[in-house]
Amino acid sequence: MLNKKIIRFIGAITAAFLLACNISYSDPQTAYAAASKIEAENFTSQSGIRTEACAEGGENIGYIENGDYAVYSGIDFGSGKTSFTARVASATSGGNIELRLDSINGTLIGTCPVSGTGDFQNWVDVSCNLTGATGIHDLYLKFTGGSGYLFNINWFSFDGASSSKTLGDINADGSIDAIDLMLIKKHLLGAEAIENTASADLDASGAIDAIDFALMKQYLLGIITTFPGASVEPEDPEDPEEPQFNIPWDWAGVIGTGQSLSVGHFGTPVVSTTQPYNNLKLSLGNLNLTVPPYDSNNSQLKMVPLVEPIRNIGSGWHVAYPINIWGETPHTAMANQITALVKAAGGKDYITAHTVVGETGQGYEQLKKGAAVQSDLGHSYQAALFEVQAINRLAKAAGKTYGVGAITLVHGENDFNNQSYESCIRQLWSDYNKDIKAITGQTQNIPLFLVQQHSYMSTGTAVSTLAQWKAGVDYPNDIVCIGPNYQRTYGSDHVHLTANAYQQMGEKFGQVYYERVVLGNNWQPLQPTGATKSGNVITVNFHVPVGPLVWDTTLGAPNQSSNTEWKNGKGFEVTANGSKVTISSVEISGNSVKITCASNLPASGVKVGYAFTGGSSRANGTYRWGLLRDSDPFKGRSGVSQPNFCVAFEMGV
């Protein structure tokens, strides 16, 4: 690969020659700008697909089967695109869109899962993240999945840096082409000055010169695929090593809701009893609050250091706010972990103010907006807004700014068989965003972070566990599944965590909050991106936060005394038309796991799962778990290593 000095040397010679000789330049074929929406039927070539009339107008591509592909020549990704969105429809279980560069087996820059939508003309948007999408390339969309027709595609698009700021796109028209080259030439000849100088300084030298002219020509001729300046980070004169933190407020709120695991059931004695930083919670003083609505202007309300317990632990059976706390919640550990990570990266103080409103043993109907309020039920949503109003008022009085950075949801046991649970999660996110923004005046969206449940029921499968993962896949900008909870230490009931385990869950929430909210990274859990089968072998591909994939050696193998068809699966499960299929072995291969079954698999009706079906419990654990994890070196403030364990899932093959 040419380094920057060599490119500049070649560029200087080329530029001097071109300008000295006043050689004219003929316009090569313009690349297709990735900033624009691309109609799927406008492929350059294809294999196996057909076009058809689209219910949304125009045409779509369809009749897509496993192994088919479509090619789109000369896609200009500029200095980088980071996400892909496609308009899709499927009357089956869907499949995957693999995005590859320059050949059918070229560099994989992203994989976009497509789920069933109920009909081949029932259109929805699906998205995925991209890595390595820079420069001009032929784009291959490779389609993978099970047997039969997978899905249709109407159009697709890419997102990333604004096209008006793309390096090389001087006239901000979404393309890097001969017009941009001519603008540099006119600038150098003094005929017309360039206004958007940042986009024309292709080598980040601080000046627009003959080298930039030569680099542009090399790019258009395909000699280089990216500009040297694309890899140069802007310098902070005070601290060039300091990362860019998103800290829009003095106090960042976190709303915690859910059921018993959100309020620390079994989590006594509490362990997070001191506040080493400046994180906060709302004190109710001596108020005897009963049922909402509550008065957020009461003079007894004040901000105090965030420690556990959040409020006094009630006696007897207690459920609703404000006597909803049972023990150690994840929140103090979460707050302190966020602050510690910011400070370790060279940042200043990061203060979060936490609100905890979960209700033990209650399903979505008691947590949602508009829940029926009783003396001991249904306070959660109104209590959250009450605290946001009170903290917003107290922040202003203290000369501070306040907004809500995240919602956490630790829930799902009561909704284990709720077929609409994913929609419920989405509605909860939507309602909180609308109502909180109206109070704080913030424009920044509030992501909802959730963790999977693995306890209900003790046998069989839980719809809510699958929905918790799928919500993050289907709404990746709004909902984030931070991973499973099966790796943690549980109490004797195999349902609730110990105090230390609640603390560790909070630290994981803190790590993900830091990545997503503070740094703005598109962090995703260890999760599958697709699965294929051949003979008796299933291959499951994964998004891996920190490679390599490994098998955990601390938890003990699952399915040894129940579901024994899968005792060699290390948590993986295979069924064919509802019947369990014996797994002979599992093997990690890069970012994939190969599952070898004892017999060949049928053409249809095959599903692969992981940590999804309950059985015998793990000692100090829950009823379903697996051993697949990544190599994330993260250790929380408690000193416990917390790699990312794979989410529980089930999907068609």
C-alpha cells in the first residue's frame, strides 16, 4: 500500500507536469454517489433475480434465493459511509444482504439481516453498520438465507458524513467527479476561488495546491481509492489525544424501569454505599408520597449523592414507587462506571442523575404510559416524569443544565409469552422520548438500553427473551440490547441476582452507555448476523465486538441433564420442524460457529438457537445459558472481567 509520503511525491511530479504542459483532462465515467438513494433495479449485472412492479411505484427486484446477487458498478463511498439502509419486503422468514466490494467474494463491509414482513409487497426499512466503505468500488449485494424466495428490495442507500463535507466533493453535489477536478484547477490558476476549502485539501496539508490537483486525478482514474487527508484527525491544540465526548448537559439523567431485577430483589446487603464522584439522585425528604400525580415543586425535594439503596428498602411485600426498592440496583455502579471511563480517557467529570421506578413482579401493562394506577401498582411511568420535572427544576436553580441520556429496562419475566412484547418495548421508548423532551427541551433522542431475561419460564422458550434481542436489531438507533444476563451469579431462586451481580450488570450498562452516548460509537452486542446450512452443518455468522470469539471455561456446559440432544452444543440448539436435532460438535471459525449435526438437515423447517430453551438450572445460575463470548478486556470498577457473552437467540436457517 502506498504511504502518504509516496503519494505526495507522485502527486507533486504529476501535478507539476500537468500544469506546466496545460494538458487538458477528459471526463471519465462519473461514479454513482453513495449519498443518493439507489433503485435496486438499476443493477449493472445480476445472477438469479428478476424485476417486477412495486406497490410503492416503479420496480423492485425479487425472486431472490440463497446465493443470488446484484452488482452496482462505480459506487462512490467518498471518505467513508458507516451505515446501509434497504427498503425490503418478505413473505417468508427473510435472509441476509451481504455487502461486498469488487467481487462476489470480495471484502465484506457489512451484513444486513432481513426478517419477514408478512408479504412480498409489505415494505419496511432495515439497516446495518458498515466498516471499510471508502473510495470507488463495484458493490456486490450477495443474498443468503434458507430455501425458497427470501425477500424483495425496492431501493437502498448509505449514510455517514454529510455529503457537503465529504473530502473531494468540492461542489457538494454528492459525487466526486471531473467537476471537482476542474474547480481545483480554476482555483490554482486564479480563475475562481474555492469556498469549501476543507473538502479540497485532499492531503490535509493546510493549503490547496498542485498536489491536491494530482491526488484528485489519481482518484478519478482509480489509482488511489481514498485521499491521504481522510485519515488525518483534526487536532485539538490543548490536547491532541483527547477523544471527542458528547457531554451536552451538566447533569445527564438515566431512567431505570422494569420489574424485580431493576429494583434489586435479592440484592442485600447493598454494596455501593459510597459515592466516589459527583453522581446524583433525587431525595424525597420526609414526603409521604402515595399515588401519583406528585408535586415536582415541593420544597423538600433535593439532589443528594447517588448511593445504594436508592431509597429506603420497604418491609413486607412492596411494589410501587416510592417504596419499590428491594436492594442493590444497577444504577450506582452504572453511574460510577461511566464517570470512571470518561476520566480514564482524559475527560473531565461526567455526572449522571438516576431515577429508579421499576415495579417488582409487574408486566408491561403496569410500566407503560397510561397504566391503571392503584395504591400499590402502576406508578412507574408517572413517577419517572415526576422525577424528571423535579430534577430539571433543581438543575436550573443550581445553574446547571439537565437532559436525559438513557432509559434502562430490566424486565421481561412477566411478559415471557407476550407475542407483542417487541412492540411494547418500542412504544415505551417512543412515549418516554416524547414526554421527557417536552419537559427538558432537549432535542437529542434518548436510547433505551435493555438486558435479556433468562428465568421465565424455567422450561421451554420465552418470547420476551427473543424480543429483547430483536428490538435492538430492528431499531438499532433507538434500542440497544446490552447482552444477556445468564453469565451472572443468581440467588437460590435462579431468578434474581446477588448484590455483586447487580453491581456488575450496572458496570456493563455503564460501559455500553459510555460507548453509545458519550463517544457516539455504534456499539452492538455479540449477536448473529445470519446462518446457512449445507448437509449436516450449520454455519452461524456473528457480529463480534472484540475478537476473537472463544468458549468460556467458567460456567460449565449447559444441557447435560436435560435437552441432552444438545449436550455437545455449548449452548447452541437445532430443531427441524419442531423436533430437536442432535448436535455432534461445535467449532469456532473466525467470526463464525460451525455446528455439525448427527444427521443431514431437511430443506426447510430448520432453526438454530442459542441459550434459548430452558432446562436444568446452572448452580448459582439460571435455566438457560451458553459458553460463546468475545475477548473484550473490559473490567468494571469492581475488578471483575466482563467480556461480551452472546445474546440468546433463535432464527431460521
